[in-house]
Amino acid sequence: MSTAQLLANDPVWLTIVKVIAIFAFLVVMTLFMIWWERRVVARMQHRPGPNRVGPFGLLQSLADGLKLAFKEDIRPVLADRWVYFLAPVISTIPAFTAFSVIPLGGEVSIFGHHTALQLADLPVGVLVVLACSSLGVYGIVLSGWSSGSPYPLLGALRSAAQVISYEIAMGMSIVAVVLYSHSLSTSDIVTAQQSGWFVWLLFPSFAVYTISMVGETNRAPFDLPEAESELVGGFHTEYSSLKFALFFLSEYINMVTVSALATTMFLGGWRAPWPLSAVGGGVLNTGWWPLLWFVVKMLIFLFVYIWLRGTLPRYRYDQFMRLGWKVLVPISLVWIVLIVGIRAFKNSPNVSPQQVLIAVGVVVALILAVTFLLPTRPEPEDGRIELTGGGYPVPPIDLKVPQTPPRRRRTGVPGTQRQPAGVTAGEDSSASTASSKEASDGSV
Amino acid sequence: MLQSYVPILLLFVLAALFALFSVTIAPYVGPRRYNKAKLDAYECGIEPSPQPVVGGGRMPVAYYLTAMLFILFDIEMVFLYPFAVSADALGLFGLVEIALFIATVGFAYAYVWRRGGLDWN
């Protein structure tokens, strides 16, 4: 029986149990991730990190969350009332919903019912995740726009541009997986990896997906929307209390979801890794074992997130956009053309390798020719500061220094003959205080 | 068919209830000690510069360009998915068609690149 049929037989109570379980799993994962991130980054920086609340400081993020709930909730005067109120909600809902199609395991029996460890198995499963991550952008943009403040607006714009730019590379890397699994359903993708994980077969896609998933979730080194040194806090600068907590929650849930999708598509989903999968005729791929493998693989991705944050400095925005548009997108495009060609050659007997090579070659040559034939936009030459000193903006050696400072030239008083501070100065100051008093009275 | 979407809807509703509950109780649980400076737009402690009503009015035009490029390539992606699902069934015909399609989009991509549409200044 296929996973979709199994899930269709679920009684209502079982579906509700699963919904609550996934909700709780995501919230607990968020709390755990915040603690883990702080601990690991602290260890990388030779300090202990949070270790007071609960064993190993595990309850630290729970305590922080509770503390946030009892903080003052602020709505700036310039904020748009309803959009400001709804933006955290809009960014939280898709974050939770996206996880619904991820298969956490195979067939199990819960209270005597045979079912799959998955909430929903749709024929368009992967598209649901992509759609939800696109919808999450609305929450970010609306929060920045409605705050009525420059920093959140800039952060929101950056974030939106970033997410949509990297979504293209992400989507294209998924196309390669779909080509090999013949299905967009997440459980079918896991089944297709029975013989070998796609990470080996489709390594370029895996690399593109992993890079773009970091960009997609606005995490270091691509955390430009919240670049503290430039934008204070990014799109959630004006948010406080539980509204801020919701943004934090959705960011971490998004990380968990894209890591789970990466596990599903490239690391064989809930299947046991190789030496273990052979144990006892595949007994470790049945029952509740898959849940363990799935969580471990997902935690590996999440650890990479933390590792990157502890290691790499933040990208500059133009470098970041260049990486997305000029590196990841062309690599994905060429890679798709390549594997489509290889597959067509392997699957149809009446196509010779020469024909495939010629077809692929014609496409590549056409693109290259077009690239070189098109005119480039001329670089603007004026308005640039002349650089000397090996590229550093130092003043030129033959710099003309004015003989007299402009102010002295204007007053005509030589520097040596300064007027002593006397009666006139006192009169001046009293007059100025009087005038300022008048001005303040007038304004009131 | 639509039945398989019901669990997703349930999760959606649960998430919505949770989020709405949180934002609704937030002002009542926390303290309320408002003052004028606290409610101003945050600008590192200086007086906020005067802004149009919401959103600060103007935004850099480069973001619109990125958005338009996104639509172009997102549509390309949407067409690639159905092809990828049934690539083997379509055979050589599908290969030629998708090669032409990718070449067309590649042309637009190369044009944008050479015109500097992908540069960020």
C-alpha cells in the first residue's frame, strides 16, 4: 500500500494527534536549536555559553521565551495598525505548514492503527514547501513596511530580494531530484533513494541546494537583513514581546524545515545510513527506527548552520546577489540540461550519444554566442575619485594645501591677535538665552 | 483527492490559532509604561527623520528589478517541474522541447546579464 493510501485511512483522532505532535516537535526543535546554537558558538569562541537553567542550560531558551511574553508590547506611532499586528502571524503560519509534507518515517502502528509517520503525502509535496517558503516572505515584507521606520523597511526589502533570488537556485536544484524520482511527492522521493542517496548521484544539485537554503532562511553568512552593524535588527527592529518571539520562532522553524527537506531529497530521508541499513535484512528501516535516522540527519544540517555562523563573516550585499544570480543559477541551468541529456541517452535506444552531445552542445554554444554578441553597458567613467597609493584612497603627493584657513581669511583677523573674552561675550550669551526662551515660548 | 489536504489545513489552523493568541495576549500580559520616545521610530537615539505615513515612501528601484527577474525565472521553474516528472515518458520529443525552452530563457538571462541587470550597485 502506498503512503498516500495509508494516510487516507487515518481516523480523525490520529490525524489530530499527528498535527499536535508535529506542532510540538517544531516548537521543541526551536527551543533546542536556540540553546544548541548558543552552546556551540560559545564553545567555538572559548566560553561556556548558557549553562545555568536546567541540566546543561537546556531550559535557557524556554526561560527566555517566557520572559519575552512578559515584556512590554510596543506599537510605534507611525506603524500601520493592522498590518503591524498581523505580520508576525503571516510569517508564522507558513513556517509551520511547510513541515506537514515531510516524511518522518515509514510504516508504523500507533494504538493498533497502521499508518505512516507523515502528516500528508501530496502528489505535489515539494511544491508545498516551496510555496510556504514564498508565502513567508509576505510576513517579512509586511512587518518591515508597516513599522513606519527606515531600518525595518530596508531590512525587509533586502530580505525579500534575498529570499526570492535564492529560491530560484533552490527550485532548480530540486528539478534534478524530481527527474530521478519521477514524482514531486516526498515519500516517493525517499522510496527512489532505496538503492542510493541522491547526494552522490546529484552532488552539484546538493551543493546548490545547501548554499541556497542558507540564503533562503536569512542565516549567517547571508544574514544581511539583520546585519546589526548596518540595520540594527532588520525587519523586526520595531517589534517586541511575543510578536518578536514569533519572528524568531518562524526563522528557526524555517531552518528546521529546509534541513528536513534536504534530508528527504538528498540524504535518503528516514532511511538508515549504509552499514546500518544492511543489519538484519533492513530491520532498522522499519518501525520507529527511521525517526531516529531522520532526526540525526536533520541535526547534521542544523549543525552546519551553526558551524557556518561561528566561522564565516557576513557577505556584502552585492557579492551576495552576484553569487545567487551569476553563479548558482547558471550552474543549476547547465546541470539540468546535462542530466536531461544523459537520461534521454540512457533511456531511449534509438538516440545515439552523438545526437545527445550535439543537441546539448548546440544549446550551450547558442547561449555562449548570445552572451558574447550582446553589447555591454558602458561603465560610467566620470564622478570617480582618482586613486593613488596602490589603490588606497590616500591624498595625492602634489596636493595643493591652501595657505590660510578659510575662516581667518574671511574675518581678516590674524591668528595672533585674539580678542580676550570679556564683557561683549557675556552680553552675547545672555542675549542668546533670552532669545531661545522666547523661541521655546513661541513654539509652545 | 482534496481529502489529503485536510491534515495540512488542520496544521494551518493550529498555527494560526497559536500565532493569533500570542499577538493578542501580548499587550495584556506585559507591562504598559508607554512614553513618547518609546513609540517613536527607532533611529539609534536621534530624533526620527520625518517620514511619509507608512513605509518611508520611496525604496530603491533595484529591488523591483530583482522582483521582475524572479517572476521570469520562477515561471521557468514552474514549467520545469511537470517536465521533470514525466521526462522519461516524453522521450526525445520532450528533450528537444525542453532544450528549446531552456535556450529561450537562457537567451533572456544572457541579455539581462550583459545589460548589467544582475549587477548590484
